[in-house]
Amino acid sequence: MNNLFFDLDGTIINSEIGIMKSLHYMYEHTLGYIPHDDATLHTFIGPTIGASLQKYDHVEADDPIINQSLLAFREYYQDEGWQEFTVYDGVYDMLESLKKADKQLFIATSKPEIFAKRIIDKLDMKQYIRHVFGAAEDESIRSLKEDVIAYGIEKTSVELDPKNLVMVGDRNSDIVGAHKNNLKAIGVTYGFGDFDELKEANSEWIVNSPQEIVNLAMEK
């Protein structure tokens, strides 16, 4: 494992506070009320807003409410929400260990690329992360994790062998996206997903801490 694609939300950072506040703001400004409990809203973290609205609000992919919701979500997120996160314990040590071992590290996230890059800059992680790949700002393209991964593989200047590149993430969308690009995946349980979700998605490996990612990368 010399090349690793990392999800951002739920794998590098715990972005729950900012995203949940943004979701509350979104629904209050589009519907005037919040139709889901926080447990359901919590599952919005990871997939795109559009995908979650289709799943939980049963709207069509071309429904104008999706764009309206995105605009409302970003109204809060771009000012305050994007800064409301913490870094998971052990992540900096993991990145440092992988860098010292000459691993090439990338971000592949369903978060709009502009915000993902801003977060990596804020965290001073550019010294570890070679490139940041994310969704288009309006989710018009690269709205699925599989599309972001494919985009990352295409755009990076590193010679990537699918046998030597893995995706690391906490949700089933990370695992499915990896498999659709013929990559193996490491599922992490310390994020927003859980063991059962990752197992059902057929993640090749499931770990409970950032240090276990280092151990796997050194072994494989």
C-alpha cells in the first residue's frame, strides 16, 4: 500500500457540529421546519446533500429543491460550518508515520473540493497530503464517491496501480466507490459509519483507529 486515498469527514476530521448546524439551517430556510430527527440527519454526513435528499425526502435527482437546499446549506457552512470540526485523535501521528514511510497520501471526499482544500490548509496538512480531490461546488459533477475517486485517479501525476492503491473511509459509499474503481478499501469504525455498515459493504479491512491504518499500510 504505497498510495492511499483518504475520505475527509469521518476519517480525518469529525465535522459533525458544523454539518449538523448547516443541515438544521438548510431545512429551516427551505421548508420552515426540520423533518428528520438528529439520528437521521447524522446519516447525511458523508454522502452528498443531493443523495441524502433523494434517499430521505424522496425527491427526484432533477428536483429544484435540491439546488435550493444546497444553497441554504452553504449559506451557513461557508461562513461558519466549515470551521466547526475537530481532528480525530491519532490522525496527525498517522500522517507523519505514513509520510516517513514514503507513502503517497491523497484526500478523496464528497465534500466540495473548495472546502476540502480550505480545511487541509487550515490544519497545516499540506505537508502530508499530495492532492485534494472533492465534489464540484454545486454537486453537478462528481456527486458520488466513485466519481471523486475516478477523478482523483485520472488527475494525479503519481503512477497509480490499483493493486497498490486503497481507499480509506468510514461510510459504505467509500467502500462501494472504491470497489467500483477496482480498488480495495479500509473501513474505519471511529467515524460516522460502524462495523456492520462497513462489513455489509464488503470492506477488505476494518480498523478501529488511525494507528491500525499505519500497521496495515506497512504490512501490505
